[in-house]
Amino acid sequence: MKQILFSGTIGLFLTLIGTPLLIKLLAKKGYGQFIRDDGPRTHGSKKGTPTMGGISFILATIIAYVVTKLITSSDPTFSGVLVLFLMAGMGLVGFLDDYIKIVKQRSLGLRAKAKMAGQLIVGIAFAVLSLQFADLRGQTPASDRLSFTQDFGWQIGPVIFVIWALFMILAMSNGVNLTDGLDGLATGASVMVFGAYTFIGIWQHQESCATPITAGPACYEVRDPLDLAVVASALMGACFGFLWWNTSPAKIFMGDTGSLALGGALAGLAICSRTELLLAILGGLFVLITMSVVIQVGSFRLTGKRVFRMAPLQHHFELKGWSEVLVVVRFWIIQGMCVIVGLGIFYGGWQAAK
């Protein structure tokens, strides 16, 4: 458990002291946020705020993981490294998108096809590799069976698994991206979900099928649960430290660099911990905000009418007169309830299997 404490603490420390340095660097180069004209008018004051802040917690998470392994003299695992690879790869795609927005002054960043191609390359690489590297028990980082609190049902095969993994990665990365519209909203929500996955990893480690004492009908067939908890803890700490600078009024935005990376990390943790469908509950706020966009677009195309004043959902409440801080805090409460319900279901699944 020392690994989890070390990774979370180091991740927190690094973003607390490292983010101000990144803010100064980005401000010096003039890498400020581009504000679209069709957004809420109150967001005009945010123009020029340094963006690409995701660099801070991506580097902090990776460094925290590596330093933790060195301090504790423990070996990295394929599961942990693959989640970090997915996070960094998606972050790189987001970085290119942010860079083009800033340098080329093109509000939409990367062309849609180029952005999608980057996400597909990273996602496919992760999905394919996650079915390799079996341990002595034959367990690979991911499974080609669907999972909720554990694997269930029939094997879907590697091809369908890759498609399913891609769907999860794209859905979560774009879900976090859509949520990242208000100061601290996506960062605070992510902290809660990563905290949940830290707990899940610890619990799965204690109830692992690899341990003779706990092997039984309720045990977890997860390859490296403790190391997944180490990664989740590093992400939780890094995001928590970043939130100090990202909360209202934000001194820096995470940009697509951060939102795509966080979405990828969430999907990677869910896939490797065999809790794929549970992620829809644990990350309920991201799902809710994504669905608001789907409903808005679908309604307008079918009927010519809009359901919300503006989508994503957080902007609807802004236009109704809620202050930005009020929207963020209330949405954090919603996300907190989603995590509580998700962890309750996870524990209930273990109890039911006993």
C-alpha cells in the first residue's frame, strides 16, 4: 500500500509546484485560450488564459509512477504501463489539437479526420497490446469478455473487443472534453472517479484469485489490480494538485491535451480492471453531459427545435442565470453521488458472488 500513498502524494506535489512554472512558460509564449464566439458571453474574460495545462498532470502522473517504483523497488506491470501509454498517447493527440488552435489561430484545431486518425491509432494499439502479455496464470491486462463489476457472458473475440475498446476510449475522451467547459469542472469530477478506481484496485488486490486464501467465487480475475490502483492514485493526486490552479478563476486550462488524456486513462482503467460497464455509472457526469449534446443535436435535426438553451448541459444552466461556481459545485455533487452509487454496486456485486 506504500506504493499508492507515494504515487498519490508525489503526483499532488508535482502539479502543485509544477503547474505555476508551466503557466509562466505558456504565458511567455502567448499560448492562450481561444474563445469561440458562440459560447456564453461571460466566457469572454477567459480569452488568453494559458491552456494545454494537461501537460502538467500527464507528466506528473508518469513521474509519480516511475519514482514510486524506484522508491519501493517494485517492478512496473504491463497493465499499469498500458494505461499510462493510453493516457500519454491521447494527450499527444490533444496537444497537437491545442497547438494548432493557438499557433494557427484556428478555433477547431486539428481537422476532424486527422484528430480521429490519431485517436484510432492510439486506441487500437492499446486494445491490441492489452490482449497480450499473459502472466503465469494466463491473465492478460484486458479480457475479451464484457465486464460490469467482473467479467460476464461469452467471449466476444479479439476483433469485436478492439471495436468495443475503441468505443469506450472515444466516448470517455470526448465525454471529458465536453465536460471541460467551466473552471475546475472536469478536473474535480475526474479526481472523484480516479479515487474510486484507487479503491477498486485495492479491493481487487485483496480479493484476487491469484491469492489462495481469497480464491473463490467472489475473487477477481484481474492481472495487476494493485498497480492499477497505483496509477489511479497518481492520477488522482496529480489532478487534485492541478485543481488548485484550475479552479475558478482558472489560472490555466487543461485543454484537449488534458481532457483527451483523462478520458483515455479512465477508459484504460475500466478495461484493465474489468469494470467496463460500471464506468458509465462511476463517470455518470461525463455520460450525462455527453447525452445532453446527443439530445440537442438529435432534436434539432429531427424537429428543428432545441431542448436546451445551449449544449453541453453546463452552459444551459449558465444561460438560465446560474453562476459558474454554482454550476460547478452542483455538478460535482452529482458526480460524487454517481461515484457513491457505482462503488455501492461494485461492493454489492462482490457480496452477491460470495
